[in-house]
Amino acid sequence: MIELREVSRIFSVGGQEVRAMDRISLAIEPGEYLSIMGPSGSGKSTLLNILGLLDTPNSGSYLLEGQDVTSLSDRQLAATRSRKIGFIFQFFHLIPRLTARQNIELPLLLAGVPRRQRLERSSRLIEAFGLADRPHHRPDELSGGQRQRVAIARAVINEPAVLLADEPTGNLDRSSGAGIVELMEDLNHRGLTLVVVTHDPEIGERAGRQIRVVDGRIVHDSPGG
């Protein structure tokens, strides 16, 4: 499903060259549950951004479902992202003025999906994600765990092939974080490919496969779970 071939990402910082990714090769199969771990500055978030088409490599190639996406235009990248990839972030990135339902429906609205279909699909997720009593609440009226559930619902409402999570429990208490991990794992059990960047070894070790990145290189790749 995902294949990186000798991918490098180089930044210029203070006149010096920094290799955030150094010739990384990685294959991820459909339905895998993968964690990416490593110290701060190791390149794990850069790797996630490359996988999510939020950034482009300086060299190497990236195949997503057999398509080389490294040569796509910005418009083509945005369209591919919208169809195939869902994102979860540490700080939720919800729109404050919108209700939970409106935040969840936003990708469908931007895609031009008719109102009735938006309502049907968002209602299913609101019920499944334990938000049935919160659809009309704005983010500032929700707990951290509820905000992240809204963010996950928004991420998967377009039925992407892969879900990328960057420190998804980093802004939550332990109890709320455990609920979010279980929700993501349930989505994975239903066939969604799940990639999680985390600094928490307890979360990382739950994944079926664990990768450790140091200095822009994969130094460890082994089964977990």
C-alpha cells in the first residue's frame, strides 16, 4: 500500500544542511498497525508528514497504492490526501466556531457532498464514537477526549485508506488517552491502516509493528503487540 524508496528530506538551518530523513526505505501493508518512535528531532514527524503528503522529499520515491506521488502537482497532492489519508494531531485542530457535527462534516462539505449524505455519515460516527449527546457543542464546550473523538471522526468521514496520528494522546490525561487508543485500534481492526507517532513507549508497544527513527534513519523495525 505504502512504499518509500531511498527517501531523503533535507532542510537548510542557519546555512547548514540537516538531513531530517536520510535515504529511508519503508513498506507498509494494507491494514497494518505501525508505531514510529524516536527522540525529539529524530525525524519521526518529518516521516509522518511525508507519508501524509504534507511535505515532499528532496530525493527518492513514494508509492501510495501503486502510484508514484512524488511527481504530483500541489493540486493533485491535495486531492489524493483528501481521498486516501486521514490525520489526527495532538492539539485537535478543530474550528472553534463550528459545532462538533460541523467539524466532523467539514471534509464532506469541502468535497461538495450533499447535505443529506453529510448528515447520515456524520450521525453514524457521532453515535459510534460516543458523542450522541454532544453534536451541537462547540470545541470549548467539550473535554479533551471528546475533542479528539471529534477530530478522529472528521479524519475518517471520507473513509480513507490510512490514518496517520501524530502524538494523538499527548494532550490528554491517561484515562482519556486510553479511550482514544482503543478507538483507533478498533478502526484498525476494521481494516484501516494505522500509523502512530508517539513518544510514549506503552502506546508504541501496542502496535503490531514498531519502528524507531534516530538521526533521520530507521534503526529498528520489528513486530510488536
